[in-house]
Amino acid sequence: MLRFGLPKGSLQDATIQKMAKAGFNIQVSSRSYVPYVDDDELEIRLIRAQEISRYVEHGYLDCGITGYDWIMENGSDVHEVGEFLFSKVSRKPARWVLCVPENSPVKSVKDLQGKRIATEVVNLTKRYLKQHGVSAEVEFSWGATEVKAHELVDAIVEVTETGSSLRANKLRIVDELLSSTPRLIANRNAWKHQWKRQKIQTMAMLLKGAIEAEAKVGLKMNIAQKNLAKLLKALPALRNPTISGLSQKGWIAVETIVDEHVVREFIPKLKAVGAEGIIEYPLNKVVY
Amino acid sequence: MLRFGLPKGSLQDATIQKMAKAGFNIQVSSRSYVPYVDDDELEIRLIRAQEISRYVEHGYLDCGITGYDWIMENGSDVHEVGEFLFSKVSRKPARWVLCVPENSPVKSVKDLQGKRIATEVVNLTKRYLKQHGVSAEVEFSWGATEVKAHELVDAIVEVTETGSSLRANKLRIVDELLSSTPRLIANRNAWKHQWKRQKIQTMAMLLKGAIEAEAKVGLKMNIAQKNLAKLLKALPALRNPTISGLSQKGWIAVETIVDEHVVREFIPKLKAVGAEGIIEYPLNKVVY
Amino acid sequence: MLRFGLPKGSLQDATIQKMAKAGFNIQVSSRSYVPYVDDDELEIRLIRAQEISRYVEHGYLDCGITGYDWIMENGSDVHEVGEFLFSKVSRKPARWVLCVPENSPVKSVKDLQGKRIATEVVNLTKRYLKQHGVSAEVEFSWGATEVKAHELVDAIVEVTETGSSLRANKLRIVDELLSSTPRLIANRNAWKHQWKRQKIQTMAMLLKGAIEAEAKVGLKMNIAQKNLAKLLKALPALRNPTISGLSQKGWIAVETIVDEHVVREFIPKLKAVGAEGIIEYPLNKVVY
Amino acid sequence: MLRFGLPKGSLQDATIQKMAKAGFNIQVSSRSYVPYVDDDELEIRLIRAQEISRYVEHGYLDCGITGYDWIMENGSDVHEVGEFLFSKVSRKPARWVLCVPENSPVKSVKDLQGKRIATEVVNLTKRYLKQHGVSAEVEFSWGATEVKAHELVDAIVEVTETGSSLRANKLRIVDELLSSTPRLIANRNAWKHQWKRQKIQTMAMLLKGAIEAEAKVGLKMNIAQKNLAKLLKALPALRNPTISGLSQKGWIAVETIVDEHVVREFIPKLKAVGAEGIIEYPLNKVVY
Amino acid sequence: MLRFGLPKGSLQDATIQKMAKAGFNIQVSSRSYVPYVDDDELEIRLIRAQEISRYVEHGYLDCGITGYDWIMENGSDVHEVGEFLFSKVSRKPARWVLCVPENSPVKSVKDLQGKRIATEVVNLTKRYLKQHGVSAEVEFSWGATEVKAHELVDAIVEVTETGSSLRANKLRIVDELLSSTPRLIANRNAWKHQWKRQKIQTMAMLLKGAIEAEAKVGLKMNIAQKNLAKLLKALPALRNPTISGLSQKGWIAVETIVDEHVVREFIPKLKAVGAEGIIEYPLNKVVY
Amino acid sequence: MLRFGLPKGSLQDATIQKMAKAGFNIQVSSRSYVPYVDDDELEIRLIRAQEISRYVEHGYLDCGITGYDWIMENGSDVHEVGEFLFSKVSRKPARWVLCVPENSPVKSVKDLQGKRIATEVVNLTKRYLKQHGVSAEVEFSWGATEVKAHELVDAIVEVTETGSSLRANKLRIVDELLSSTPRLIANRNAWKHQWKRQKIQTMAMLLKGAIEAEAKVGLKMNIAQKNLAKLLKALPALRNPTISGLSQKGWIAVETIVDEHVVREFIPKLKAVGAEGIIEYPLNKVVY
């Protein structure tokens, strides 16, 4: 049996959905803390993202999904199996940034000497200040940290993705401490255990395949045989496409996988080199 | 930068979803009236559908999506770039119709001489009455217009798609004033500006591709080589399909794109001419 | 016209969604008991699953979807057209089981002589007891049957899929009375009527195609021509795949349909025999 | 300990609220079927209203709240402790009525000879038909009975309070079978047990006090001493009011308890006889 | 029968609740446009607040509740029976104000010559501009007017209560056009009809009594007889209180009705002059 | 101005409701972190209960409401103004308890030597262990602490009110560390400032009055004059009641304030000594 920790809370539904796409159907019951999963070799535990690395390190979990930020904050000694990119809208990692009010005199971390900073990542912040030779008071924030920057403390260290919440709170980014993405981590002993390691690696491959598929699409189009070379030259990203015949002579169908976010730029170019009947279709998994 | 107006309110979520399918991810925040969009060349504004054509005409917006009905009601002088069909269930345009209670003596617009009519489209209604040489009082209705026909006014001009709400309110359609579909419209100056025009055209193509894909599906089937001609003859709609080999000798795979709503009639016919392993798959975009 | 009964209540949304996938769009209105469907040859009625077989038998409905359990409970004389498997998570049929508290002395149905049993399926339970020569009081339970087993009665006959609700209520399964899946049933006269029979058969085929598609996916991969035989040998389930060319010489694309729940086992094996660029895509319908 | 059954389901929240007003605070947890109550002498069970009388009769419950209709339907031999009137809007009991479509030829129960009737109260209906010497088929309806009257059966027996749902479904009432109010019932042995009987009686008094208080209000007014007799004569319902002095000479304050629904008629009359500063205030309990 | 119009939409629930407090219980059904009311002399219609005065003027309604603003906007010739103050939080009337962005150069209405103004109250705004001799374009806004002030128009006329939404949108108030409170209005003919007039007057009295009771509370306290004069002198607002005896000699109970929002200032003063056991209790109605 | 901190999060709505009962109406907007309050002398801040004492100590807040537990956990040096009891159901303070699984061998804190404990109150737990001379690892728990006791740690320190959640999680209480109630605390300097101190004291009095009123009710009854002494003797809790006359000779009305939770015991006793027409009414505030 492999004991697998998934993040409880705001990421829970998204993670369970990704597990389902990877092929592992999980059902959470309000009556039991052990979720059902349709794989007899797996045992799921839902634990706060902040704590997963701690319990993987201690061996209570064989592996788990958590953020790079919390692995660092906890200073956990674990094996990192793989990295995922969850957020679809921004396609950007989460960033822990040092912020002050827009009109604050603070211009760099050096200006925080003797000041007070609120954050959920006390250890990361202390380490960062030490690196810059700054001595300041760091206090744990239980939440709503952004609001505190205006009245209660001199600066905050907070997480952001697009920066829009910071802007709405009229905060200015002074520096970035850490950029973080979700990771699949394993306990060091579990990783040495052959069966567990193989199981973890398979799950990593399937999860990666499911997650990457969210940012990819299939693209298929018809083109006159004679224009194929031009097409491939114009769009080298269409590497190694499938080529099939059409019932109409002299025409072929070309099919490949591309990043969804480039399609809006590709389609005008495809049309320009003579592609017709372009279709885009969704994918469940992409495994290279 | 292109300033793009999208309809706020009941169509908002559907429109944002369609924009996402077209490749433009929008995030609406309760803290700001400017939504985030992952395209640095775009600025999104959410405005009531009734008003978009007015602000496109004045140039506050370069382009926008709104209904043909509101362009006509406002009498806006704008360039119409394209037409979309949003509603999936009925695949029918919205119709503004003149209605009276089922048991009303009113049989045609002529019978409304000297009567009172409630509607949200006062200008359209006045123009319509004038065309028919009828003089009647037209009053603006702030909503719940259907209920008014029974007590407060003699007739209403109301919008309907399937007519089921009219039937539930025991109303009878006397005449149709206007049939309306969503349109992408552009400010006349923006349309003359080369970069803006090209950007608008690309977005029109992608949006059209995304919207049409909702009503289309991919269809793939295996058939004995010898039956191909019969298949194509029986179903001329399967124009120019992709033909691929199968590992089984003498059999081929045939693949094409068709309207989803005909599939329920196609499949029995495909089976009848020997098709096997028929699969239907969803599409994200279809660009001819 | 064909009058078609669909289960009202907890399965209603799932059934309407499946009908939509099959190509029949239904709209339920709070203002009318007759739902709209975009097929002029169909009339939809929403009726409790427990009662559908009764009204199909009497001819008030030409056909309907209900569970095998309720056909048996009602002892309805109807024609069974087809069987579907709705539940995705467990891929298991619903089972009606005889249960007692974990610590009950009851070990088999024989121990229930003279006892009291609560259930929603009184007829099924009485027939089962008679078969085993046991005489016990069977009372109709209006719901929350599981809770009653601990205090109010000696045993219950309840439905379960994964058994997790029984476990949460600390109940032990003593015996299984019936395993049930959804069925499409027809009135015996309607089945003799040629047009109705054909319409029912087409709908059965389309519904089956839509439902099976939920448990199937398309799988496509690239492989060196020389490895194809190894691939097909390793995975005989990939029967009769489509073979297409790739722009890269010596490589081919292989495509087929497989059960979604085996993909998590297939992908490592596919990789092992040299497959690359494996993609999985969703299906709307699968009709063999 | 007294085991007390409360109706689970649609009346559950209203009943728990009434219990709280009576002084007994109940907390229902999703983790346990035994609700918490802040009285060590009570054990609460939530059971469907349809079944409570059965379990009170058998002694699994000492007492419970359920409708007179279900006591009759089950034919339960229990002691009836008291009657309550729950519904506030209509202040009318629930009525089980025989209904047919508005345009049905059925005029009286006699016309149902040989017909089919759907109902949730099969026993009540059979007994009623027998009393009238009518032989008809009575089938159990699992719900949505009103809709069935138009197509599936010839008549229904359904519950109604204001009749508005029947009107909306275009049904006509042919006869009334039973008028029902909530009752507090006790097991016959529990009622003979002194402590249990006293506990049940106290609870009945407190519940009745809380429920009646919902339909009563306190009314207080100032009036010139000389007008008091006129006031009491004009409104004999103001029996035995409290009389207090006012700081202003010759004036007194009069205070009493009245039915809330008569206040709208009282106040104009009170004004007419010279009352001033009339206030109405809410009550938690009224115990005569 | 009296036909009474209540505002549909955002104020609907609040109004129905106030009607209930006044003694008239209304039930709105999704199946009918005629709500149920437990008074056979009343017929309720729910109509948008913007339109009620129009239909009262025309006699389709005998009376109705709407805002003073919409009576003015519509220029309706109706009889005003009474004024109510609905909003509890601010205890302030709704104000229609002319607003511009905080950093706009517009300082007074005079600066709007030749500009464009968006508003829901087009007539009120045009009249206001005319009074100030300003010529500007006024366009009807379908909603979200506040957002338009920054980009789409030069100024807006919008409604506000506490001004907090204007502040959040960074708008500055230039002038106030109208202050509005809810009114009970009657058709001029209905008002001449004796029975209708009396019915309307009674309802006005009961509604006013219910609405005022929301802002009033009962206050009762014990005080030494000798301190009564001091108490009444310190708090003249406690006019004509009820005086009762206490079981303790030399002490009395004093009771009166006061505005709830002054209680927080009264209680310290009451304590200062020797009051004890001060209690505040809620009221349902207050009729002077 | 007085800056007042209220607990953000799960207690927020309850606290704002209590403030309203005390006479201070607060409106929280999603657009601003500064809530509106209808008192120009107050500035409200919503801050997590865990942090309020810290910011009161530092003087960022003049005063605030938080739990005794978090004052202790933070070791904040603040002035305690008053104590409230918020929870209505249990009328019990929150208790932080040391728990282990029901079947754990741990019997007392001594058995935790060298073990691992998870808790949200790390400082309280470390202090407690030190007092008992036990050395154990204490780790911060981000939530769902109860679940951890079974697998991840050896014991937990968790908060409970009725103990029902602990029972549902099959945990056993080993010891109690702290009993906690909500407190109004003030910054030590603010408390020395005359105006602030007086304002804080007034608010404390009003809040206490509002909170205590939730657990109190008014009780009024009629009794024959001759039975009054018996009544007061039987129920000494009815201290110093108001005595008024009734219109019926020889009878009086007696009125007083009592704890709501004793009413269910009082009423039978009141009846026993001859009281009639007993009514209970709700209170908004009670200030002794």
C-alpha cells in the first residue's frame, strides 16, 4: 500500500479532479476522514498543504503533493519526484513577495531594519532577512495579511499569482523571495523501496500527463499536399504531425498537439498558408 | 490596445466562457471594474447589452458583442463584423414578438389603434406601429412584461426563444417585429485603423470557431473499403472526410466533422451501410 | 408520438444530461409538468423511478428508463430493451443487501425468523424470505433506513454501491438479494408497433452510445514502424487500431478506443514498448 | 430517560425551532444520528413523520410529534397527549382531499367505481372508498401525485393547506377525507409510567405555550381612565387586562394578550374609543 | 376589493415582511403572478417600483407603495397617503446625487454645459438641468451607472444612502437633486371612494405602526421613588411613562417607548440617575 | 476616535449581530477593509481572533473582543475590561483539552514524555508540559487537528465546547489546559485616557446588556393576590418583581426577568402555586 497525501482545503477539489483525470477516482465522505479511491494499492489522506512535507519527511505519508514554498518553509528533507503547473488562467507560478503600501518610503529590504513584518511564511522571511543582513521583527499572520500592511505592520510577505489582489489593496512589490509550483514529493525511505518507487513514478507520469493535457489541445487541418512544406516551415512547433489522406485528391489531413494558449496566434498563420477545416479538440492526457 | 465590450449580466458568464474557448481567458474581480484578460493588446469592459452599441458608436469602445435587437433599438451607426448563434438548446434566434392574452380580441396590429403597449424596446415598437399606420401609446417596461399583458396594458412586445414562457403566461403571438442574433460590432473609425481591424477580425474568427464548435462534433468510424462509396453516397454531408488505414486488411477509418444535432439521424444510417466502431468526440474550435 | 418516461428526482439531472449526450435536449420548466424536448416525435414525462415500470406496463408510457430493482419490486410485465451502467465512480451495479449492525448475532437470513425488517422494497424482501423459508415481519421504510437497523428493527434491506455508507453506519452485509442496473423498458404493445419499436431501438442505441462513451477514451500514440507488432502483442486490447503516417520517416501513429479505467495500467506498458507522444482524448459517443 | 421522536425532513427545522422556543435546544450533527439536546432526561430521535406513530406504538419511542393523518393511516394504537397548530400563514389544518382534473366528469366519490386512484395514504383511501361502497384500485404514489391526476390515474388523494397548489395544477376537490393537525402522542405503557407521563405533560405544556405564542402578541395602550369601560365593552376579547398608572394624571395603561391576526381589526377600534400609544410586542410563550 | 401594488425586485422581500408585521400575510408563488394574501378584501400585485405610480395614476391599481423619486420621475398625478422610512442601518432617505470622478474638473452643475450624463432618472435630470439653465445630453443608463462616470460619460445622477458605494468608486458628489422616501400612494378616484379610502387609511396606519416599530424599543427600569423626578428631568424624551409598583418598598418600575438608536446614549444616563434592572424589549407595532 | 477590533471569520457575523443589538450597526463591504459603523466616534477593524490581543497590546487597536485563550497564547499584556458568554446552545465556555485516541495507552500528561503533540496553541501547550515536567515535541497544526491524533501524532490539544466532535472522532480527553470565554480587552494606554476609557466602559455595558439579554427572558403572569407570597417563596429567583393591578378584583400581575434556560422548570412550579396567563417575551438588552 502507498499512503498518498493530497492538499485539504482550497486546492482540494482541483486536486481530486486532476487525480480523476489521471485515472484515480476519489470520493470524500463527510462521515470518514479516509477518502475512497478506486485503487486497492493506494491510501489517500487529505492534509493541509502547509503540513504535507512534514508528514512525508517523518514517513507518515509515503508521498504527497504540496507547494515548493511549504517544503522550503518547513525545511523538510524529502525527495522531489516532479513538478506540476496547476493554475490555468495565469500559467504563472505562485510568488512570495515582500510588499509595502504604494506610498510607503520603503524602497528595498534594507529599509526594513528594525521594522515589523507579517507573513504566513515566518521561516522563509527570517532566512531572507538574514541573507540581506537585515534585522526586523517577523510575526505570524493568521490570514488577511494584505490588509495589515496599511496599518498594523510595516511590510508583509504574501503570495500572489497575477498581482491583481495586491494592486486592489494598493500594495507595491519590493522584492520576490520565492517562486513556487506544486511538487510531488516522496519520503526518502519510500523512494528506496522498489515497489513504492515504481508506483510513485507511474502516478507522477499519469498526473503530469493529465495536468499537461489541460494546457494542450489537438489541432487538425486539411491542406493541399503541395502546401505542406510551407506549413511546416511557417510553424515549426507543429513537429512530427500525423499525415492522413482525404477523400479529395491532392489534399491531406495534418494533425498534431500544441499548447492551447498559442492557438489564437497559430490559426491566422495556418489560414495564411492555405490550411482549411481547422479543428481544435480537447485532450485528457498527454504523455511524451 | 483594443477596447472590447462584453455584455454584463445574464449573458456575462456564457460570453466569458466563449471567450475562453476562443483563447482569451478573462477574470472578473469584485474589487475592480476592469476585468483581467491574458492578452496585453486587449482591454475588456463589461457593459449592459442594451448599451454596448451606443458606446461602440461613440468610440468609447472599439468593438463589442451585443444583440442585433439592441443595435436596432438604439439606431446605432456601427460596423457589423460578424454574427454568432449562442443559444444551444433551441438553435433559434431570439424573436421580439407582439403578444396579447390568449382570449384577447386583438387579431392583428391594426386592432391596437388607440391602445397601450408595454415593452423594453420602445423605439422598435414605435417604428413598427408607424410602418403599419397604427397609432398607439407605447410605454417602457422595466421588466416582468409578460404579466402586464393580462391587466395593465392591451399588448406587449417581448422577446422569446422557444415560446414556452409565453405559453406558460397564456399569451398569443400576433406578429413578429424582429429576429435577433448576437453580433460582433466595431466602431467605424476603429474599423478603418489597420491594426485594430486585423485584431478584431482575428478575434471574430476565433470566437466564431469556438461558438460553432459547440454545435459540431467529430465523427469517426471504421468501414470495409468496398463500402466507402456507398457510405459517401448515403451521407453526402460527410464531405471530404479523412481516410486512414486500419491494422485489419480491407478496412479503413473515415473521419469528418458534422453538426451535432444530425448525429442522432446519421448513426442509424451509418450502421445501415456497414459502418462499425462509430465514435463521436467533442471539438473546441472549428475554423473553415 | 412516443411517450418516454424518465426518472424524476435524484437521477433526473444525470439522466437529462445523458439524453443530451445521446442527442436529445430536454428543458424542464417549473411552470409545466411536460418538459420541452427538441424532437417532435417524443413526449417526455418525469416520473419517480419506483413507478415508471407500472405506468409502462399499463401503457400510459410507451417506454422508460428505470432500475431493474423497481421492475422486480413492482412485478411489472414489460419488454426490456437494453441495460445501461450509469454510475461512473464505482463501475458497479446497485446491490440490495440484507444488513444488520456489525455486532448483531444475526449471521444468515435463517436467524431472522420472527424478527422485524425495514425496507423500501417490501415485495422483493418478502419473496426473498419466502425462498429461504423464513417468516418475518417486513415493514415499509420511508427513508433513512440505515439508521433504523440499530434501534427500531432487527435488520434492513437497503441499496448500496460501494458499501461505504453501510460501513459508516456500522452495518454488516448478511446477504445480497438483487443486483440492479438501469434498464430501458417498453410497453409490450408499443414494442409490437413498428414505428414505435424502431424509434425505441434507435434511442436505445444512441443512449447506449452516449453512456458507454463516458467510460471510454480515445488513445493515440506514435511508434516506430518496427515496434508495432510488439505493441499489438503486448496490448491485445488495442484491437484493430487506425494506422496513419507521420511526417517523420519510419514512424506511424496508432489510434484506438479503450476503457478509461485501464489507461492508468496501459500507459506504462505502452511506454515500455517504445510508444511516444501518447494522448488520451474524451468521447461523446461510442457505437459498435 | 424519555425517548422522543421528532419528524425528520421537511418539518425538521420548524420542529427543532419550536422545541428551542419551548426551552429545549437541539443540535443535529452530520456525524451522528443521535442529536444533542441540552436536557439529560431526553433522548431525541429524528424519524420520518409517516413512521413515528408506528415506533411509538411499538415502544421504541416513548412519545413523538407527528400528524393525525399518519396516525390514522398507520392505524396506530397510541395515546394522544395534545394537538398543535403549526402552519402560520393559513392557520388552517392540512386536509387530505380527493381531487380530479377540473374538466373531469367525476362529480362525487360514487363516480370512481372501477377507476384507479393514486395517493400516499393508501389505507385512508381504501377505508374511505369502503365507507362509500365504492370499489376502485388504489395505488401508492411515491410523490408528485398532483401531476398524475391528468394522465396516469383517474383521481388522487392529496394533502393541501391553502389549495393553491391544487389550483395551479388545475385540479378540482371532490371531497375531503381527513383534516389533520400535528399531535404529541405517547406510547401507552410510557403514559402509565409516572415519571414519563409527567415529563411528557410538561413538554406538551411548554411546546403548546411556544407554538401558541407564535399566533399571539402582547398589546399595550394608554387610555384616559374615564374611557376604560368603553374600551372593555367595545373589545370584550381584551379580557382581564393589566392596569397600570401613567405619570400623566387621569390616564392609565392597559395591557393584554390577543391573537395576532385580529390586531389589524382591533387597532382601528382601539383608536376609535380613545386609546393612544398602542404598542404590539412579540411573545415567546403563552401558558394559560 | 382593493388592488394594492407592492414593489417587485430588490425591495420585495422587505416589503412583504413589513406587510406581515402590519398583519397581512402574503405568499408569492412561482406558479402564479397573483400572490396569496390572507385578507379577502385585498388583491396584491407585484410591480417594479419604477412603474407603480404609473399604474396607480391610471387606476389599474387602487394604491401602492413606491419611492417619491419614481413618482417624480414619472410625473404621476396620484394622492400621497403617507411616508415611510424603510432603511434601518442609515436611517437616512435615499438621495439622487450628481456625481463626477474625484479628480474631475467639474465643480458645479454649470460645468456640465454640453457634456453627457448617464442616469436611470432621465426626466428628473433633464428638469434639474433646465432649472440651472444647463444644456447637456442625458442618456438612460440600464445599470452599473457608477462605473460609467470614469470612462463613458462626464457625470452621472445616481442614488445613494450612505455614500459608501460612491466612495468605493472614487466618485465625488457635486449636488443633490432629490431626497426620496417610500410613499403609500392612492389613485385619485379610489381615494374618493369611501370604503377604499377607509381601507387604505387603515392599512397606512398599520404599516406605519409596523415600520416605526422597527426603529423603536420598549424600555423598562426600576428606580427608587425619590429619584423619579430626577429621571424624568434628565430624560425628557421619556414622556408619559407607565409607572408600576415593585414588591420592594420605595421602588417603582418605569416603562416607555423610545427610538432604538438613542438607547446607547440613554442607558449611561439612566444609570447615572439611579435606574437599575434596565431592560430593552422589541416591538412589533407602534401606533400613536 | 476609538479603534475597535472585532474577530474576523467564523465569529464575525455573530459579533456584528451582537454589536447591532448593543446599538452599533456595522456594515461590511467587499470593496473596503474598513467597515461602516453608525457612530462617528468608532473605527471598526476586523482582525482574526488569534491576533487581536497582539494588536491591542501594541496600540494599533484601542480595544477589541477576543478569546481568553488567544490572550494567553500570545502572552499579551492588555487590560481586561469584561467577560462575555457567547455560545447559546451549550452555555459552556470553550475548553482547550489534551486528547488521545480512545484506545491509546496514554492515561495522563506524564505518558507523553518524548512524544509528539499537534495543536493550534503551541505556547499554551509548551507551558503546560513544562509545568508537568514533561518534555515532548509540540508542532503547530494548521487545522483538522482532530484527525491527526489517530495517525500523525501521539496527542493533540484541541478546543471543544460540548465534546461531541471529539466523541465523533473517537478521542478521549486526558486533561484540560484552559477554559476560555470572550473578553473585551483594552490597550493599557487607551485605558488611562479618560475619554477612551469611558467610551470603552459604555460599550462594555451595552454589549454585556445585549449578550446577557439573549439568555434572559421577561416572564409575566397573573396570580390571586393571596397567592403572591407563596409564589415568591416557591421561586426566590423571581426577586423584586413588578406588581400591577388587573381589571379583575383580587388578582395581580407579576413581572420579572429570568434566565431563559430555567423557564422550562419554572413554568410547572408557577402553575402549581396558582399562576395563570403566564407569558414569556424576548429581550434586547438587560443592564443591571
